[in-house]
Amino acid sequence: MSRIPAVQSSLELSPAVLGAILLALAAGSILAMPLTGALIHRVGSRRLVTATSLFFCFALPLLTLPSSPLRLALSLFVFGAAAGAMDVAMNVEAAAFETRRGRPVMSSFHGLFSIGGMLGAALGGGLAQLGLSVAAHFMLACLSLATVVIVISRWLPEGSCRSDTTLAFRFTRELWLLGGIAFCVAVGEGAMADWTALYLRNSLATSVGVAALGYAVFSAFMAAGRFLGDHLTMRLGRKRLVQRGVLLAGLGVCTALLTPSIALALLGFGLVGAGFSAIIPIVFGAGARVKAVAPGVGVASVTTTGYFGFLIGPPLIGFSAQLTSLRIALALVAVLCCVAFLLARSAELSD
């Protein structure tokens, strides 16, 4: 993401065209997730983690080759498919490891994902500042990350046993509940990512620099919350932690939207990150333990629903803001927190 401006400049893309092209990334992910969930039980999650991770690494340099918007869209579709497939395979592997270990670990794994995202963005920005070309940057990342994957793959346990059973992407009542929680939280995460800076800038009249702190504070609290999440899961239980998490996030949204204080608004956005932090890891892990569905299919179902929420959240907030105001539109996140609380009351979160 840190190199998007360079790609946009090289192909002379307008913001509207760039936005449309980026939809190909989402399309690839959404298509690959359910297919990966079914494939896991034919080849095993360990093999798929390795294969999809390498696929992800070598798909990265493809993004530097296109010489037209259409070719860039196709490259993004392939890259999105690699990312979506890897996401499902890794979560199935992690959920199986958590089950064998007998104690929560999913939240810490997602915490490392958050740290990796922040480090990747910082490194990408630094390399861009040094003048390294996008092609050289992506090739360096490809080779470095592929080497890491090859080295560590030998220590991966087999998370999901092979099976010749044909498995379909499907929803049971339990998956609808888990998917609904993931959807509500992901809409909120997407809204925080795209609209906090604009809210602080336009509604509270902050400087551009302070406005950028909104998502930074949200992300920092989320990363910290994820590393505490496993400990809190053992103390409170999964269901109680999810319920308290969405209530804390709802309180954070209300604080940020109702106060004229910039400091309190930033604290509110931080509370949203803290509240949301452990929920996605918990519901993804719970998806792998739904009794009537194979683990890969369960994780794929919940992951796909959550990812759809992350995609639809920002435009939904934008459309609502156009009809009302951004403050009222962002209040939708608080409403969805209440919906997630009610869904969590009925969901089997495997305490």
C-alpha cells in the first residue's frame, strides 16, 4: 500500500480509475477463500500454508509489470487470490495448533499480523523515500519473504488432515452467527481505516498531522489488545471477551463522536481498536471448531463474510454521510457493535 502513489503515477491513473482497479484485489480474495477452505481437506493445511505463502510472495513482483490499467487489474486479482488463500490456510493451521495446545493463541498470531503490517508500511515508505524503484522493492520483498517461508515451513505441524470427502462452502446457523459478528466488526475496522482522519479534520477542525493520528491510535491499541487477547481469553472466556469487546468499541465510538475534545476523540478511536482487537481472532478460531462443518470450510465461511464487511464498510459510511453527516454515519459502527453483542449471546464460541 505504501507504493500505491508510485504505481498510480507511473500509469497516470485518476483516483476513480485507481479505486475501480483496486476492487480486483478484493474480487480475487473473495473468490479464493471458499475454494481454499474446500481444498485444505484434500492436501492438508500445512501444504497449503506453504504453497499459498510462496504464491503470495511470487505474485508480488507481478504488480510491477503491467503497462495498462487492465493488466494491473488482472495482476491485482491474482495477488488478491494469493492473499485470500493464504489467509484461510494460515487461520486453519493456527486454529488447529490452538486446539492441540489447549490454550488460546489466535489473538497473538493476529497481533503479529498487525505488527507485520505496520513494519511493512514503514519499510515501504522508507525505501520509497530512498528512491528505490517499485520493481526493485517488490522483488527484494519477494525473495526475502520466500526464503523465510521455505526455511520455517519444515517446522509447521499438520493442522488439518487430508480427506477425500467433497466439501462445499456452506453456512450453518452457527456460521451465520459467527459470520455476522465478523461482518459487524470488519465494517467497523474498515470505517476506522478510511474515515477517522476525515472526521478529525472536518468535524473537529484538527491539523492534517493530528487527523492522521486517528487511525494510528486505533491501530496501536488494536495491536496491543491482540497481544493481551490470549491472556484475557483465559481469564474471561471467549464469549464474555467478545461481548465486552464490542461494548468497549461501541463506547469508544460514542466518545469520539460526542466529544468536542480532540484528545478524547483520539482516546475514543483507541478504545474502538482495543475493543475490536481480539474478536476477529476468536471468531475465526471458532469457525474452525463448528461441529457440523470441516475446519477449512468453517474458517473460509467466516473469513469471507468478514472480508466482505471490511470492503463494504467504507462506502457504506460514505453513502450514509452523503445523506446525513459523517458523525451520524460513523454512529452506524456503534449500532453494529450492539448487533454483534446480541449475536455473540447465541454463538457457540467454544469456551
